[in-house]
Amino acid sequence: MIAPSAGSGQATIECALPCPLGTHRVLEPAGALPQSAWRLDNTPVARANELLCAVDVLNIDSASFTQIAAQCNGDAGAIATHIRNTVETRGKQHNAVTGSGGMFVGHIAAVGEARADRASLAPGERIASLVSLTLTPLYLEEILAVDVATHRVRVRGSAVLFESGIFAKLPDDIASDVALSVLDVAGAPAQVRRLAGPGQTVCVIGADGKSGMLACAQAKTRVGPSGRVVGIVPNADTPGARLLVEAGYVDRLVVADARDTLAVLAAIPDALPALADLVVNCVNVGGTELASILCTRDEGTVYFFSMATSFTAAALGAEGVGKDVTMIVGNGYAKGHADVALQTLRERPPLLAYFNSRYGAQS
């Protein structure tokens, strides 16, 4: 409700419930939303419209983990210390270099008494967050293990989801660790499903990573027999790259480091003679913006899913080479994206088998 503030005669807004966007958890700076805030209140309690979750696993996004691992020389203990210090300082896992975070898996510990969805939620239900750790209040009791290969961090801790924070209940037919790895990049296949169309040429840069493989598989279905999917990878001799070719998720695999713009430019005439209608950037390092733009036809679309993208470099790079292309920020959310991503896996047994072997609990 609106009421006059004492002694001022001016109206102030009093909220009956904590802000659904989580602004009540922002400690600094004043006026920020949780994602852009420097520090959050990570007190592990469920306020009236919040969801308190017990956290088992953090899945650090690829760009962020790659940067942290490089800074820590790949040492798991040093990576754990880095993450612990970040969370203790900021109340959330927010990489100050890449600006990205990741997601968590855990179970519902407590449901705020005023949540509209309270009746459909039960303590103990296994869930995965579908909002970034950069806006999620996180409290860590202990970091148990860091898996450098999968970017998975096993912890004992708690996280708070705001009323606006989306999440998915974990499926019964896909292993939790595999579901986590897929849901972390669910925006990629969902956006490709939306953006790609029959007969088009789609180019996926970073095609052999999690998001890249799901994007290729979804693109191949969308473009149909008259379309083409071209993947760009730095090494053709990885299990992911080999699967893309063997399972037919790409029509052509190009070996090039996308940071080497001239190498990509040299490959374009043969691999993409008419250029691509849609380019999907799924890399986990910076410096690939111009290569993505050069692979795109005039008035085509570049979808920068990568959190390592510099949008300044992309905008000025397109201007510098005279390319009129639509560039889309890699929004990790699309309506129904969790269902699309999991179904992309279910419908493709070779891809499911790969994810089970790469990201399953036995890995």
C-alpha cells in the first residue's frame, strides 16, 4: 500500500510481502536488483514468498569455470577456495570477471507461507534452479569436491529462490547429474528451435560442448533434409565432435579455433559458400565475436549463447566489417526451455548415451 512517510508528507511504498524480484535481499548497492548487486543477504531462511533449498551441487557455467580454473592453474583445491571466498564476500556465486554464475541442484527445504504455488511444492522434492547463481542468495557450509572435467561442485549449503525464480522438478527418467548438465544450457536448444527453420543453413560455433551438441541436434531437426548444419570445433578428435558426425547431427564439421578469425575466414568459402542464415555461438572463451559475424549472411542472425561474449566487440565488429546482421543476446531463458532441452536428449539415444557417459554420476 502507499502511505505518507513520517514528517515528509511524501508517499512511500510499503510492501505486504518481500519483493517478488528479491530486492529485499540486496545489501549493496541500494536500488539494485539481485543480479547486478554486489552483495546479497544469504541468510538461509524462507521468507513469506521465498523457497529455501538445500543445495547438493553447483554447476558453474562453462565460461565462468574456464576462467576460474585458468586463474587457479586447474587446481581443484584452489578452485574450491576461490568459490568459497566469492560466496562469503558476495552472498552469491557471481564471477566478477565473466559476470556469470551457473545453477544448482538440491531439494526443497522450506516453502514460504505466502507463495502462490505452495500447494504444489513439498519439502524433499528434487529440483534444479533455472535462474543464474548470480542472483541467487547462496550459503555454503562446505565444499565437498570439485570436478574440473564437468564444472560440477559438490557442496552442503542452502539457496533461496525468489517468487520470480524459475526452477524445474528433476525428471525420473534422466539421471540427476545428467539433467543438471542439460538444464544448465537449456536456453540453447530452445532458442535454436525458435530461430531455425526448414531449408536454412545453421552454423554452430563450439559445436562439441554441452550447449553446442544440443543446439546441433535441435538445428538438424528444424532445418530438415533441405537444410544444412555446420559445426565449428577446435579439435575433431574429441568424443563430442566424433558423435556429431557419426550420429548425423552435423552435415559438415570444420576444424578451426574461432578466436583465430583468419582461420575461420579461410574455411568459409568451402564450408559455408552462401554463409549461414543462423549462427549460434556456444564457446566458453572470448574473442570469437567477429568469426561468428563473418559466418553470417547479410540480414541473417547471430545468437550469442556464450557468456564469454563481449557485446561491445560484437557490435563494433559488425560495424567494422559492414555486416547487417541481427545479434541476439544469449538469454538463458525461453518459455518451456527445460522441457525442450530434456526432450532433445530423450529423442536422441546416441546423445543421451554420450551425456550419461560424460556427465553421469560415474564420470
